[in-house]
Amino acid sequence: MQRFYKILVGLILIAALLKASSGLYEDWLWFKDLGYTQLFWTPLLSKVLFQAVNGTILFLFIAGTLFSIRHAIVTFVNERLRLRLRLVQDMNKPVLSLSQRRVTIWLLIISAVVSFGVSFIAGFTGWLDVLSFIHATPFGQTDPIFGKDLAFYFFQLPFLRTLFNAFFGPLFLLTLFTAIFYIVTRVLKLHSLKFWRKGSVEITAGARRHLALLICILFALKAFGYYLNIFQLLYSVHGHVVGAGYVDLTATLPALKVLIVISIIGFISAIIAQSFKDPRLLTLPVAGIVVVGILIYGIFPSLLQSFVVIPNELTKEQPYIQNEIAMTRYGYGLDHIAETNYPGNTPITLGALKADQGTLNNIRLNDTRPLLQTFTQKQGIRLYYKFNDIDIDRYTIDGEYRQVMLGPREISTPDLDPKAQTFVNLHFVYTHGYGVAASFANAVSPEGLPSFAISDIPPVTNFPELKLKEPRIYYGELTNDWVVADTSVKEFDYPQGDSNAETSYTGKTGIQFTPLNKFMLSLSHGTLRFYLASEITPNSKMLIYRNIKERVQKLAPFLTYDSDPYMVIDNGRLKWIIDAYTTSDALPYSNKYSDQEFNYIRNSVKVVIDANDGTVDFYAVDPQDPILKTYMSIFPGVFKDFSSFPPSLKSHLRYPETLFTIQSNMLRTFHMTDPSVFYNKEDAWDIAKELYQAKPQNVDPYYTIMTIPGETKPEFVLILPFTPASSESNSRNNMVAWMAARMDGKHYGQLLLFKLPKNIEVDGPLQIESRIDQDPDISRQLSLWDQKGSSVIRGNLLAIPIGGNFLYVEPIYLQSDKGGSIPEMKRVVLAYEDKLVMTDNLGSALTQVFGEGTPQPTTPGQSAVPPTQTTTPQSQNPSNQSQSITSILDQMNQMRDLLDNLETQLKNLQSGSSTAQ
């Protein structure tokens, strides 16, 4: 029976070990399948090695210390503690008795648990610091105080800090508990707290040597810690200065140097105490470093800050504010922004409009917010298809550069009928989404709906550049579950009349179901279905980590990923592109971004994922970034050279909106490079605001195709306007500047800041919104539409720079309050200088503002869009037009009220008849 229990326990242990390792085995299969075994083994082996080395060193220290007090422990328990508790048994046999062997075993166990437990935590958090320290890449730029290359702060200081924290904390606690044990066991006796007097402390020779050794190590570590704190000063925050300021360099820095000297003296005293019997060699340095630390490291800098710096802050801190400005601008790439002037009030001529035909053709009338609802209603096809978001990109269509708004049609299994959510359906049948829907930015049908460039299932398009050869989406933003593909059960492809089209997975990636793999995968997922399901064949593949964000995060967790991947049609295949960033909080003097833990960011990597087969490629688009160069050294072969980036995809690279937003928010303050102006915030900016749902909100950066001032052809750019900073009592919404990010060809990544003259006032978006609300004809119409049964949606107000001035364009949508209704674009508001019109389409608005002969926007496959017959000519009185529209709307509202009354009367009649019965 005893043998049976041993076998049972052994089997349980083996099963537990296999279960614990099954997840690791599955990950190894997945990394191997994608060709990134290095990203699996390097972190794993680094963690194990770091934990082993760190744990062994700690084990030796802790075990050595505990063994040195082993005899004291045994003596204390067997004699003093037993006598105090009076624990005796018959025949005077003590109940509480410890043997040297038992104590040794327990001390070894305690030492191992503590040391390797601490090392386990440190290994999981510090492995990358160790590898970065080994493979550090110089920045070629130094800090402004100590003159060290910035690589020291990014790669060496974090490692040294990790090293210090890994050892000082455990050894300090060990020393403290050892001292307390000696006090409790009366090996160390405190006769007085006046440590400087002879005889105040009494200690045995063995305990003195033991504590002297521990204190010696602690003082050495403390001196090292104070040395690291010198460089940590460059991250301090005092008053209005981020980074080392007047107090740090005048008071705190000398104090740290004094404390280093005291620590060295304590180290030497502890060595001397090994031979000399006077315990004051140990107590005085410890008390001295505590007292001096409180006085010169804690109290004195605070007094200096309060009584010297604060009354004269600008004078004292000016050179350090300059450091803060320079390093923050470097950390966020603001130092590479090219600044120029933009007139803002140059009259726009017909010639300027004709020269900017490409800009007019791409003014976005399809707002992404209502457009997502339209795509869902018109192109969702079935309940289980879902559009997660709308991606804005550009394509060359019929030889013209066009802005395209594209939505991937993904599978959403949670939206399946609950009765259809079986194991087979969820994991074998409904495996992928199908195709995309797309429309041009300015293409709107007469009904006010987007004119689709790609529609339906299978996808239909009239444009060869947008045709799809492989429309299936196995990997996306909504594919959160694993599936088994290429089983004996055909996968659902798309609905087709009364039946469904079916297919089988033909992609490259996926984990094969070999006997070993099937066993380990069953353990990992805790199911026997892989054995019970007859649909699984030897050719079947398991597809895991199908959510593209989770996929890249699993592969390279040391990168920071953009929250908004976008899809591209590349030679008939669907590809996802994700922007990846190298970020750090280690740049001296640089401000941290609001609510984020970084003060340095670079968009160094572009990740391309095939939506059909899940292959992942990392491309180094900024190989000069020292952080990325360090990662490339740690993981050779993982990041592909940008020269190998597919040319067909290069034309679809976007400057990330996330990075642009971060840089724009930092630029609000850090465009001021003069320390005095910066300190007083004399010229602070704010992001321009617009109205959405009747509330002001920051304008989101928007992609558009336009001709950059000074250039000759349209480009795909990301722009954002700025206004002066405002307060509750002083609102200022005029535009003072606008920034553009270029992204076509060799100009990719260039940032341009266009400053407006300070002696004129150019309307900002919120001022245009106010003018729309204050216009009696427009506001009357919007109010009439926004009544019971319908609501008005005001799209993004776009400020389009043209010919040294601005055109402001805002689409107006009307949506029924009934569930499932589709927003329809009914009007376009166009503002230019003091002119403001609202018409059926953009072409009519341009004609009303600039007169006959104004160039008209076109869409692919169409000529210029003429003013519709319902649009009022420029010569017609706008007030007559508004009265006509108002009259029609009044009649419609009266008819609606009449129908509502009839419906109420019918209901009353029905309820009356039922009561009579």
C-alpha cells in the first residue's frame, strides 16, 4: 500500500509538471512556427541565468550569515528558551530540543527560499536591463551636467540600479534581523543609547566579527547607492524644473558626496572592527550616516529651496530650465520640426484653387464616426460580421492620388446566435472574416450615403488597384479565440443565397497536430476535445494568438505598440500595419508625458502582419535609434532592414496619429525655447477645439491629401491646428499655428510647423463653429432638423490650408432616432474668411463662395461634380432659400404631428373596444 501511494504521488507530480510546462511548450511551438525562436529562448534563458547567478550570490551571503549564528540559535532554544518556558517532560526529558543537523537543514531551506525567491522576482523584471547593459549602444550625445553619454542613463544606470536593489534590500534585512537576534539572545547588550561613550555597547567577539562583516558589505553597497543617486538627481522635480536644479547641484550633490565619504569611512571602520574589540567602530558610523543624512540630505535642501530658490526662482533656475527645454524637445523629436511662417490671410484665387485641384478632390466629407455606423448597416451583411473601425489611407486610382476610407469585415463569434455557439462552430467553422468595405473620402451618393469603392461579399470594385485576390481575415482586431483550421469540416466562407460558400485554410502558419503536440495542447487548454473531435486530422493546424495586438505583444513585449493598427490592400492581399515605438523614462531633464511613464519616444519599427496566414515581419524604419540598435544587437536577425520593406507597402506608410498627438501636446509648451518665456508661459498654446454633440472637444489630428506650401504636388499628410492657451475667464480660440507630418516617399517623418502672424487674427475651428451657430439661416435649419424623430450630427470641422489661407469644411449628417438608422450626409458647410454657406455638396459651396468657374471636386470615374438643381445659385437670395426650406420642413413637421395624433386615436379606440368586450 505504501508503494502504491508513492507511485500515485509520483504520477501526480509528473502530471503537474507536464501541465505547468504545457503552456511553455505551446509558446515554443508558436514562436518556432513564426520563425522567432530567438524571441522565445533569449528572454527565457536570460531570466534563468540571471536568477541563478543572483540567487547563488544571495544564497551564499544569507546561508553564511545564518550558519554563523547557528550555534547561538541552538543554544538559545535548547537552554534559555526552554528554561523560560519551563517545558519539561517526565524523566526530565526536554520537549523543545533542536539538533545541529535539523537547524542546518532548516537554515539551508530558508536561505534557498529567500534568495531564489528574491532572484525570481528580480529576474522577471531585470533581464532586459542586463542584456541592454551588455549590448549598450552609444547615443553620441551627452547630458548637460555630468557630460556622460546618454547611453549611461538608458542602459547602464538601470542595470546598476537593478543590481543595487537586488542585493541591498535583502542584506539590510538580514543584518537587521541578525542584530535583533543578538540583542534578544543577550549576545549584544545595549547599556546606553549614547553610542559615542565607551562601554555603551557590549558584544561577544564572534558576534562583533559577524556584524562587522555584514556592516562592511552594507556600507560598500550604500556608498555605491549614493553614487547612483548622484545621477538620479537629473530626474528630480523641484518647483517648475524637471531635472537637476539649483538646490540639487548646490546642496544635494555635495551632501551625497559627503555621505559617500562617510560610507567609505564606515566600510573601513567595519574592517578594523574585525580585529579591534571596541564596538563603537560599528555603532558610530551607522549613527553618523543616519544623522548626517537627515540633516544635509533631507532638511538643508528643503530649507534652501524654500528661502533662497522660491523667492528668486527664474534667476536661480534659468540655466536648468534651458536644459529641460532642450532635452524634452530631443526626447519627443520636437527638435527636428522645421518651422516656417504661413500668412493665413492671402486671398484665395481661382488660379490657386485650380493649382490645388488634388486638395479639393480629397476634402473629406465622410466622417469616420458616422461612417462606421453606415459600414455596419450597409456592409455588415450578417450579424456575425463586424467593422471594428475605419482606416484612412491613400491609393493611386486611375492615375490620381486618392484618400480612401477602408473597413475590414471581421468575424465576431460573440454575435452569433447563442444556439449556434457550439464548440465546432466557434473553433472549426466560423474561423475568419471576409473582405473589406471602402469608400473615397469625398464620394457621397445623392441619398447622402458613402459611394462605395469596394462593397459586398465577395468584394466588388470597379478599380483594379482595389481588387482582392485573398479576402479572408484569419488574424485581426476582433479574432480573440483560437481555432483549428483545415479540418474535415469545411469552414464557413461567406453567405451565398440560401446556402453558404465554404473553404479550407491554406495559410502558412499554424501548429500541427502531431501526437506529442496534441497531448501537450490538450494539457495546456485543459480539454480532451482534441482527441474526441473526429474533425481534427493530421493536416489540421491550430491557430493561436490571432488578435494582432496580442500577437505582436507576445512576440516582442519590449516594444510599445500603437492602439490603432490599419489595414492595407497589397497586391490583392490584406495586410495589417502596426506602428511600434521604443520608449523610455530614462532621458535626463525630459518631462514625462501626461499619465504615461515615458519621456523619450521614437517610432522605430513598423510591423506587417498578413491577415490571412498571420506571418509577422518587424522592419527597422529608424535604425539610428540607439534603443532599437541595442535591441537589434540583443536579437540579431529579428528586425529586418528597411531596404527590404516591400515597395508596394512603402506607399502606404502613415505617420502614426498617436505619436503626432503626443508631439502636439508636448509642443503646446515646448515650442517656447526662451527660458524666461517658458517659465512665465507667455506664449503657451492649446490644441484647437471643435464641437461634437454640442460640446467642445480637442480636434483630433486628421489625415488629408493636400499640397504643402512651397511644394508642387499633393501629398498625404497629417495636420492639426493650434490656438492660444485659454483660461476659464479668458477664452482665446483664434488659430496661431498648424503642424503637418509628411509621409510620402523620402519625406516620410518630416514635421513642419507653420506659424501664423501675431498681428492678425485667423479664425480657429471653434470660432467657425460659433459662426455656424450664430448664422440665423443655418442655425434655424439645423434646429428644425434636430427635432423629435431625428438628430443632427456635425462631422469633423476640417481646416484645409490652401493658397496661404484656409478653407473650413464641415459635413452635416441627419439621423433618425429609430434604432438601426443610418446617418445621411445632407449638407456641407464651407467657411472662408467672412463668407459662410451651407449647400448640398462641396462643389456648390465652392461656387457660391468663389463664383462661376470655380474648379469642382471630382471622384474616381467621375467628372467635376456640378451644382445640383436643388442648390441655390449664388445670385439667389440666401434668405429666400432658407425660407423655402423652412416652409417645407414646417409642412413635414405638421404632417408628422398629424400622423402621431391619428396613431394615438387608433390606439385609444382599440383599448376602448377591448375594455367593452
